[in-house]
Amino acid sequence: MDSYAARRFGIVVLGALVAMSTIGCATKKMVRQDVDELNTKLTNENNTMNQKTSENAEEIKSVDARAESGIAKAQTTGENAAQQAAKADQDAQNANTLAQQGVDQATQVQQTVASLDNPQPVKTATVLFAFNKSTLNSDAKSQLDGLQQAVSGLKFYTVDVTGYTDKTGGLNYNLQLSRQRADAVVRYLTENDKIPLEKIHELGYGVDMPKDDNHTRAGRKENRRVEVTILAPQGQTAGGSADVSQPAQPSGTPR
């Protein structure tokens, strides 16, 4: 190869090397740009993802907070409902108790009214009188004083006073005498034993309802009497249960 050809070949080779070098530089630059763009894009994507992650975390926190608040509110509501239910149950029990008390009181009132309508004898006494007399002797007064002790513990009571005579004499006279004897007993009970007059029922029967045989002296003696009966509703006590006293024996001998 002559020198000219050699130089030409060298120039071509050199040009080729320069072209290759130029192309290599351009390629590296493009690669670098692509890498930079990719890094930028990745960075942006990472930033976006980080932002979304942060937003999601905040949203999750908010949801958790709302859920916890809702749970707490539900628990509070449930507790309040349980307390209100317990209070309602207690109120119902109290109402039932008051209702039962009302029923018991009504029953007691009915029983009291029934007992007032059906009084029972608490204590009785029989006071005897001399023939054709309506005055009280000491034994009779002692009998009546025992009645005052019997009513001292009673709130509701009545005193029945009924006078009688034997068969001797006229009917009208004996009826008047029986009332006089009842009057004497009532006067003593109100004046000496302080039993209110409104508590006493008085009546004279004369010769009616004899206690014994009017054909004998002993029988006529038993018929000249005033019977006193204290009546009170059941359940009341006056120093003991019902008592029937023995009749007083007045001094003197009736004919």
C-alpha cells in the first residue's frame, strides 16, 4: 500500500473512531438523561406514595378514633339504658309495694268497719236493787267502777245500760222504775267514772225479760237489776279478755 492510501485509510479509521466516540458520548448522555428522568419519576412516585400512605394513616387514625368514640358512646348509652332499666324496675317494685300497702290498709279498714258493725262484749256487770228502790249501794258502785277500768284502754266502744224490775206492781209503774234504775247507773258512770254520755245507750224494760222466776223471793231479787254491757270491735283489749262479773249483793232484804 502506498503512502497515500495509507494516510487515507488512517483518516478513515480516525473518522470512524471519532464518530464512534461521538456516538458513545451521545449514548451515555441519553442513558444518563433517561436514568435521571427515571429517578425523578421514581422520586415523585415515592413522594406520592408517601403522601398517600400518610393520608391513609391519618384516615385510619380518624376511622379508629370515630370507631372508639362510637364504641364508647354505645357503651355509655348501654350503661345509661341499664341504669334506667334498673331504676324503672326499682320504681315498679316500689309501686307494687305501695299498691300492696294500699290493699293491706284497705283490707284493714274493711275489717275495722266490719268489726264496728259487729261489736263484741268486752265486760258486763249486773247491779241489783232493793225492792221499789233505784238508789245505788256501795257494792253496786264498786261494780260500776270496774267498768271504768275496762274502757280506759278502748278507743271505740259503747255501753249498753238496761233496767228491769220484778213482777210486783203495775206494768207502767215498773217500766218507769226500770228507767229510774238505769238513770241511776248512767248518772254514776258519767259523773264518777267519767264515761262520756254519748257512749251510753240506756233503756228500761220493766218486767219484761226476767232473769229468774218471779214466783220466788230469790227470783224476784235477781230480776230487780240493771245490766251493763261494754261492747267494742274485735281486736281491742281492755286489761284482758271479755269478763262477766258476778252480780253485787245489795244490803237489805227485799220482800
